[in-house]
Amino acid sequence: MGTRMEVAQLEERMNIEDYRKLQGLFLDSSGSPRSLSRTEFVDQAWSSVGRGSKEEYGLLFDSVVFTQEHGSLLVDVDAIKEEGRVDWGGLSSFLLQELSDKVKNSRTRSGPRWKPVRTLTCPHRDPVQKVLYLRILGQYLTVSKGGNVCLRDREDMSLLHTHRLQNSTVTPKDLWVTDMVVLHNAHKIAVSFTSKEVCFYDILSHQDFRCKYKLQGLMFTPWCLDYWVDPSDPDQAVLTIGDIGGQVSALYFTSAQISLFERLNVRTDSDSADIIQWDELVRGKHRSCYTVTHRAHTPAWVRKVRYLGSLEAFVSCSTRPQSSVVIGWREKESRSLRVTSFFTKRGVWDMDHHRELNLIATAGVDHQVLLWNPCVTSGPVCVLSGHTGPVTAVRFMQAEQQLISYSKDKVLCLWDISRQLCVHRLAGVFPKTQEDTHTLLFLHEEQHLLFLSFNSLLLLLERKEEKRSSSHEHPVTCVLYNSLFRQAVSSDSASSVICWRVDTGQKVKQFRRCHGNAEISTMALDGTQTRLFTAGADGEVKVWDFNGRCLHRMNAGLGRSVDISQVLLLRRSVLVMGWDRMFTVFRLHSFSQSYVEPSEWKGGVQHRSDVLCAAFQPPQTLVTGSYDGEIIEWNSSTENALKKLRPLTEHREDTHLGVNGKEDADISIAVTRLFFIPGRTPKGGADLVSCGGSGVVRLWNSAHSRLVGQFTAHNSDLGSIVMTVSPCGKYLVTADREGTLKTWDIQHYYLELHDGITDEPPKLLSSFRPHLDRVLHLETCLHGNRLLVLSASSDCSVALSYLRGDNVGLFGQEEQWCLERTGPLHPQQEAERKQREEGGERSSQRDTP
């Protein structure tokens, strides 16, 4: 028991790069697999990975050998030639089983509760070939075999728009769509046809789906598609094609956001689309795109393809037993693929991959659902038996660590992966159709929706919402940490303010109707932590004590309703901004009156667009950011503008109008948050960080007025993000409109100036999702000896989390927490604690006679 606990602790501290280093130890100089003895493994793993102790690696080795000898894991034991040696298959399967046991022991899952099956109005007369969700439009897209496209509203599933895809290559009666994927980073869809071509359509061209490119000259009919985007660099993307000749082909795009293909010799057809020949790509004519292929499935049809970015590998399946599942591994610095195959009795219809568990699930023609470790080809990790007909579809529920499977006899099963049990079975609710009915599944996990198509019939299964604690009755707009009272303070759109005990999550007090019916958009605390500033949509900023008494009313909007985005307190003034090219200033000497009028800022109007945010660095450096991406540095004492900073804008393939009538180019560079990095000086590298549209974080050197680095923290289609910097200046926390938070280690990031602009992201420490909807505000705080993250969301909740991603809870939840007894120290405090312990040990040794 102690051994397993030690192994779990080592495992939790390791990341994907560490596991890749471990995997490399099991290859000899020629690249062939090998096994290691205990001494070899301990010494090489400890020196290669660079974390953990030799004792921990010894315990890990002993645990793997023990489970192999006792047969408690499904590993390739025959591959181990000598007693007391371990290969990569044995190690990876052991770690996978350890994770499964941890999940099983930590929580027991039950099946979901579904609402009654709902039949959607569907104008399609032929089979539905694909259902997708367009994040940028917030709509669902379906396409039929005949090329008819339908757009549906996300909320009520009403039909918004129908359109027939244009393809002049074939006559309308011969048009046959086989598959479709969304290219989120390029604002396009890719559609494959039986005419041996893949067409790329714009999804923002006024809903007429204008054809931009046609990829022609394919050897076989493309049958299935997959699209992957590098989360750290949206210009890098992979389109994978599986065809009826058994070939898997991949197109690697290197500048997808700018242009998918180069315009060499412009050739167009009657659809005004650029013609791209497959042979041109194979011969390397397009510098922005290259191809890799394998034909391991020949002569069977490729039924499903997936590119796994974490493994740099292509997974595909077919109904041919010898090549039921095939993985094409990218060789380092090479465009060739190393192929491994998985055997099943009768082949596979469908497959899916779980990112966290690194498991592949297959839908077997032999009625079985199998789970595979991608690195172990000898056999599946486990068999999920329960279907009585061929399984045609499988989908992982990534967050729940559950699996949905559907069989030809119209039975839907939900499996608990950790227990390897069917926890829910749904039958008798699906329509009676012919035996050869074409059925597909589309799972939108974030919205708890499952679409099923039966030829031209489209059904919707929606999970009943589980009772979830909410901190407020309305969307939460802001959250602050009051270090004096050791409380969290949150506001909402219904003009309420609530104070919470951080140690337990209990509500302390609530102030209602602070601005009447007007929304509180943001808040701020003064330096003494005894005064709270609230900004209302009524155009006023109010100053309160924590007994609920309003001390001052600041006339920021001059009697008008305005959108206030930030209130910033300086030494002798208060700045209010968000709705104009100039911020409004209130002098502290004016607060002798209860009703305070604004004063004039000596520097005048300098921004060309609305000022959205600001940051202050003592003694007198002020920076302000605007909607058009411009940052201006001011001297707060003289109130004069000193310099301007602007990002370098890239030329994009298309420019579209955004939802507010402003160009996407402006949205992508808008500055919505600004922070000086504590402990940094402008004489070094980056000392200022900003974020805003398109999920991009930018780092600046204020002394040299230049952009020094930028990286994509969240998917660009998710729009504007928010962020905060820890008090120690070592950590950056970002959040998006899907409720996801990410913690980045920036303590060693860009400490010195270099030529050019880096796009390498800092180390990602954690990614977690404490909210169901958009995160509107973030705050980090040092509470006692723990560094915590506070997040406010549109889902009406305020969450408390540890920096590494462990969730403490939601304020106001029924079960209270006790922060004093549980939870990790933040890294700086942990290091200091270890130093004290080591110093104490040395001291005691010196004092011992």
C-alpha cells in the first residue's frame, strides 16, 4: 500500500515530457525496443527525467515487476525475456492501471439521468452524414449525403438557415458527401466527396458557404476526415484523410491562420475556387503544406481517422481483422511513419481516444468494446462486454472518464472506465428503422448533449442538469480578496455584493441592490482594505464600508448609463474607464463631499479607441490599454503620455465583421487586462503582460516600448480571455468563456531581452475547468501560507482553487471545506519549509555530541 502511494506521488509530479523521456530509455541506439534491469532503470530514469528520487524510481520498478509476476495487469508478459526486467509496455500499462485504480477509489460514478428523447425538425431527405458545433457562431451544423447544410440555434435547436453546398465538379444528383470537419482556426469547413476531392468552404461568408479551395486528384475516394490544431500555435494544424483504398493521408499546415495553400498557378473553376492538385502537395510545391501517408489498411476501407497531438501519431480503424486499428507514429525530424497494428476477430467500425488516460476505445463488429494502450499491441487493456449486436460507435466523455457505445440493435451503453462496468443502458427509445440504417453519434460534452441520426432522422438526448451549488442567484461579474478580513468579495449582475469566508466557503454578509437594478460590472479595494468601490451600469461608482454603508457616489458617467470595465486606485486619484477614449479621473481631495464629480486629466485624449484597462507601477508609471490594441505609458505625477506600444498585426487571408460591427482584426488585438509583473524591472526582459481577444497573451518591455513575446493561451475561437498575475510574479493564470482556467509558470520566462518576438509559451502547470460558463474575473491571493485562485463566472458561481488546479470548492456549497487542515502549500512556501527542515537537521547534527 505504501509503495503504491509513493508511486502515485511521483506520477503526479511528472508531465508528458517526462513520460516521453522515460519512453526513450526503452529504445536502444538503433531505435529497437529493449528492457531494463532495476539498476539500469533507476539510474537512467533519475538522471534523464530530473525529478523525484532514486528510491521512488526503485519503488516504481518493484511495483511494475510485482504486478507482472502476479498477473494483475494485462501486459505483454511474454515480451519480458528475463526475470526482474521491465519494458515500456509493462511500465505504461502499470501506470495506466494505477490511474484507473485512483479514479475508482476516489469516487464512484453513477449513470446520467436523460431527458426524454427529442426529435428535431430536419429538412434533410437523405442520410445525415455529420453533426458539428461551430464555436465561432455558437450554432450546430448538420450536412446530409446530398450536400444540404442546416444551421441550428444552440439554445432551442431551432432551424436558422439551410443551404446546399456548391460543387460544380459533379451534377447535383451525383453529389455525395462522405464526411465534414470544422477548421476553427481558419474559419472554414472541409467536406469530402465521392468525386475524390475535398472542398474547403468559408463559414463566415454571410452563411452562403463560399468554396475557397478544392483539393483534387486523390487516388481513392475520401471516406473520413479529422482536423487537429496545435493549442500552443494555431498556425500549425493537421488534416487527416482516410479513404476506401486503405490509405491514411495527412496534410500538415504550417500557416493555417494566414493561408492553407499557396497560390502558385491560380486555377479556378466555375465555383471560383482555387484548384489544388494532390500531386502538387506530394511533390512539395506548397511550402505552407506537406503530406505524409501510409497504406496499412489496404485493401479495406478506412472507417475512422484521428490525429493525436500528444503522441504525434495517427490512429485509424477498419473492418479488416489484421488492421483493425493502426497507429502511424511520426519519426523524429522525418516525414516517414512507423506503423503498428492491432488485431481483433472481426474488425472495428469506430474508435475514440481519451486524452488524460491515453486510452483508445474501439467499436467491434464482434459486439465487443475494447480499450487499448497505444503502446501495447499484444492485446487490449480490458474488454467491455454487454452488447448483443455489432458496436457501431464509441465516444469518450473526457471530463467524466466515461464511455458511450452504441450498437446496431439500437442499444446505448454508458461505461464507467475505472470499474469496467456498464452503469447505464438505454434501449427501446430509438425509432424502428431498416437494418441497414446509417447511424452516427455526436457528443457535445460541454452542453451535455448527444445527437443521434437514423438516416435522415435527427434525435437529441439531453442530460438532466445535476444539482450544482451556486454562489449567487445571478451571473457573477467580479471577485476580490480582502487580506484584512481574510474574505472573498463577489458581485453580480443583479447588483448584489457578498462576502465569504475563504477558510470554509461560508457566506458572511450580503448587500443587495447596491446600484438599484443596475449590474455591478467591476470592483476595487483601497489600500487599507476597508473601502470597497463598486461600478454600476448606471454610470456611478460607489464607495462602501464593510457594514454596508455607502460613503461616496462618484459621477463617472455624467448622468449616463455607461459600461465601466475597471476602477484603478492611484496614490492621489481614482481612474474609471471602459466606455470612452479617455478615462475619468477623481481627485482624492474631492472626497470631502458624498457626491463626487470628476476632474480633468492633464494629459488629455491620447487613445484612438475606448480605454478598457490600466495598471500602475510605483512610484509613477501608469499604463492604459484600449480596444484597438494600443498601450500608452503615462507619468502619473505629471499626467503626461510618455510612449505608445502596439503589437505587430499580421495580414490574414480574410477580414470579416464581428458581432459588434468591428473587424475581427481589432477584436484579436484588443487589450482587456494589463498587469505589471511583480519583481520584474524594465531593464531586464518582459515586465508587463496583457491579454484580450483571440486567446492571446502578450509580454512587453516597457523601457524599450516593444513587444517581446506572445503566445496563444486559449483557443482563438473562444474570443476574449481574462488573466491575473500572482503576488510573487512567478505565475500567470488565464481563463476563457468555456470556464477553463490555466496556470502558467513565468518565473524564468523572458527574463532577458532578445532580438525578435518569441512565440514559445511558458510552461503550462495545470489546466482545469471549475466553471460551466464564461469566467469574467480572476484573482490570486496568498491566504495564510497557500497561494489560491478565485474565479467569478457567468454560471453564477465563485470558485476557489489551488494554483496547481485542485478545486477547493464553490462558495456557498452545502458541504463546507476546512482550508486550515487540507491543501498544498504554494511552491515558494514549500521551498522555504524544506529549507527550514534541512537547516534544522543540520543544526541538530552539529549540536549532537
